[in-house]
Amino acid sequence: MTAIDAPTGPPRTPAPSGATGLSTPAEQLLRLAPAENFPVSPAVLPAAVRTHFNALYAYCRFVDNIGDEATGDRLALLDHLSADLALIWAGGEPELPVLRRLAPTVRACDLPAEPFERLVEANRQDQLVTRYETFEDLVRYCTLSADPVGRMVLGVFGLATPDRVVLSDRVCTALQLVEHWQDVAEDLAAGRIYLPLEDLDAFGVTEADLSAKVAGPAVRHLMAFEVARARTVIDQGAPLVSMVPGRLRLALAGFVGGGRSALDAIRRAGYDVLGGPPKAPKPRMAGFALVALARSAVPGSAAAASTAAAVASAISAAGAAGSRSGKGEGR
């Protein structure tokens, strides 16, 4: 499960039959786009950019469908996909329809291979790791499953500078965390727990507690802690909105606002996520987006100071997670 599963509403509809194989056409995947919680190709963006966004969406959904829903040996399917993906940067022509749709976008925008490869690796990890011991372990998973999407978007606009990328990574990680916090019951049904095991231990929560129909006090306290933690991460990345121009600023304000409204929805549900993901009403989502947009318009020196502090904080947070990279990623 990767960041293409947006965090503001109910779980996405499972891919229909025929949409989880290597030969799936991009057009079939794009028909799934209206069911996503965030606009895949926001109307505020220019037509040429929307074409690129559609290619990126089809790729992300394609990889995620294989990792989550394909029949057969998913690791072997992901290896086949990875080998075909590499042809785009090697000057060849890929075989798979979705990758043929992706190749012109990669070349027109001069996108690097690494973010695309990371998404494949995230789905490989999903086949092998079903629990995460620490929050740092989970954040490292998000560098594979979530952060690449933001880097692709910045790359399409030619805005992937180091300071923007570090803030984008925080926003994307936060949105992935929000999704995990919303989808505790769905993930458990699939055999996965993304809540860090050390946090379950600290709050006295067992796996049996997570399978209940209604959250007990210990689960609610745990979720309140995780919501506050995700809010901190999204706040670290939010100044990115002020660092991009025009229409992209509107789109990013929507993403930041959507994440915040989803966290607010969990709070308003009393931190009970076991009956399904709490959903923010559209007016509240719009309100949070407008707040993010308004904050991005803070005049010059104040905005610069806020952005500089955010970059420093985000770099520090990323470094703290990376410093523990020698630990295992789950058990």
C-alpha cells in the first residue's frame, strides 16, 4: 500500500478483475481515478501537466495493484516490472502498456529513475514485512512508499530543488501516516499492522484490541498520540505550499488541507478508527485547504523565516530517522 491511496475518505475501491496484471492498459487504470480521495489530475493545472499527472497516476496505481492485489508470485511480477521500467532510462522501449504511457513523461520532464524504483521496492517490502517495530522504521518505509510521489510532482514542474524536496518528503510521509492511522481495521484484515509495535506496547494495546468493532480507551489514547505525531510531520512540510507558484500552490494547499482535515476527522470521531476510516466533510476539507493557502501568503520576511525553520526542522527529523537505519524494519 503506497501513498497513491489518498488519506481523506473511505478506502479506495479494489481494482476490478483484469486491472492487477502486467498487461493492464493505462486507460483501464485511469478509469479508477475518480474514486480516489484526492483529484489525480486537478482541473486547476494546465492540460499538458494533467497529461503527465495521468501517466504518473497510472504508474503508481499499477505498481500498487500488483503489490496489493495481483494473483500469483507478486515478487516475480514486481521484478519483471522493475526490469521493464529500467529500459526507459537505458534508452529502450518498455514492453508493459503502463510503462509505455509513462516513458514520454519521464523524457519530457527529465525525471530521474529513483522515485519510480522506490515505489517498486515499497511493494516488494509489503510482501515481506507486515509489522514495524519503531516509528523510525515506519518512516523509512514511507521514504519508499510515499515520498517518491511528491518528488515526481515537483519534477514535472521542474521544481525539485533540495529545499523543496525535503519539505515535500515530510508532507508525503505525513499523508501516508494519516492513511495508516485511518485504515487500521482494513490493514489488519489484510494481515498488516502499520502502527509501530513499540507504541502498541507503550499504550498497552494488543492485536486483539485492534480487531474489536469499537475502540477501547487504550486504542483511543494510542490513536490520539499518533494523530498528534502525524500533525507535527505535516506541519513541518506545510511551508512547501509557499515555495511553489500559481496553480501548483493551489493543488498542494489542497493536499496539506486534506491531510489535516483527515486528522481532524479522527479527532472528531473520538479517535475510534476501528469501524472504518473517519471521513472529513468536503466543507471542512475546503476550509483546511484555504487555511493552508492563506498561510502560504504570509508576507516576505516572515514567510522566509518560517520556511527556513521548516527546512531545518525537516532535515533534522529526516536525519534522526536515518540515524537508526541499522535497525531491522519489522518482525
